[in-house]
Amino acid sequence: MIDEPLLSAGHPGPYSFTIRGTDTDPEDRLHLFALLSYMQEAAFFNAEAGGLGTTFLDGQGLCWILIRLAIRLDRLPQWGGRVVVNTWNRGCRRLTWIRDFTFFDQQGNFFGAASSEWIIADKSNHRPQKPDVLPVVAPIPQSDQSALPEEIRRLPRLEIRPDDKPVLTQFADFSDIDRNGHVNNTRYAAWCMNALHVFAGERAAGCRVSELDIHFVSEVRQGDKLVFYCQQIEDQTPGSLYRVESRRASVGDQVVFRADVRLTPAPERPEFRTIVN
């Protein structure tokens, strides 16, 4: 839940979010999908402040669509704390706009960072648009400061053998659909973790996410049926790397998204502390 003082659109940040119980896992750690939700809200407010937010794009028949994301996490905060998100636009490369993030707890301690790639698309058909479709580009705040030491990695297609079976089947339901008419990026993250925990089982117990790289390849609409495959790519200290790939069930080789997730041993759950003031 975004804190009360930051509810006005156009606030440049940082953005503070209270971690609710519904945002956390069985160990009271922040769910990955909840962190993506905070990032999406922070990006909205920051884009509004820069003059290229939803309010402006709606009037132009355009929308922002997230296509790639990389997150690196030193730890995950707990229920009852806060996440403070800083975000900024790093400019445009051809059709792709780069937006970075840093994450802090309520004491101001850094715990992670992320980089993302977006396109501006026609709102009616979601076809990518060139930057010059915008009548005004100058107001966009740009910084060349990178939150991560590397650019977002390109992920290879998962090699699925004929005898490989999906670890999970999922339908896209009404509650998964956002204002752009497709499944929201936060749901992909939730589905990804569901598939990973089915596949890894006890190997995932006592672990947390330390890395996520996810590519959104094809849009998913309400009623679509998806299948999920998972493989372990690396098994090493400090954590194991898994690749999750989702495909459209009606078109077996059409990839919807693919993700690399690194699981790292997590400390024991700390004693619960009441929500900070």
C-alpha cells in the first residue's frame, strides 16, 4: 500500500510502500509479485512527474508495455516494514525505453536494484511505436546512472525434450487482466514462482529469490491456457539457478514468457514486528 503523502500523481519520488500481510510468503518475506507491484506504481508516479505518464499517453492513444526486467536482491524485507523505491528513466534505445530502480527499507538500508525495458505502444493493437510518435520528448527526465552493473541479459529458449511434461497449467482469469487488456506483469512473476516451487519442491524450502531475469514475449488474454516448464540450469554456491518458460497450450511452441530465477538460502524468519509508523 503506497503511503498517504504520495498519493498525488506526478510526485517525483522516492516512493514508500507499507508491506501488508497479503504481500508476503509463509515466512513473512515480501513476495516477488508484490515488489513488482510496488515498482509498477512507482514507475507510474515517476512517469507522470516527467510528463509521459498514463494521463498524457491515454490522450495520445498510447500506452507503456513492459518487455524485460532484471532484479537483484541482497535480501527480502518482512511483513510490517516498508519498501522505499527510487526510479528514473535512462532514456531510449531505438524502440526501447530503459527505467531503473533501487530498493531500500524503512531504515534507509539498500537491499536491491532493478533495470527494466519498456515500449510505447498503440493502445488499440499494442504495436510498438517509434519515439518520434510523441509530440514532446524534451520534458522526459533522463539520467545515465545505471542501477545494475550489467545490462539486462537475453535469455535463450528452454530446450524441451519430447518426454518433458509441464510442471503447471494455468488459465488467465479476469482478475489477472490489467487496463491494457492483458495479463499484468505481476501475475507472470507469481505464476513463475508457483511453477518453480512445484518443480524444485524441497530444494526451494528455506530459500529466497536473489536474482530474477524475465522476458515478456507474447501477450496473454483472459481465458488463455498456459503450460509451464522448468529446468535447473546451475547448482552452485550461493544458490541454484532455474529457468522457467511458459507456452500457450493451444500453440505448443509459442513462448509467452521465460525467466531465470536464482534461489539463495535465506535466514530464519525473524520475530514479527508491528507495522512501522
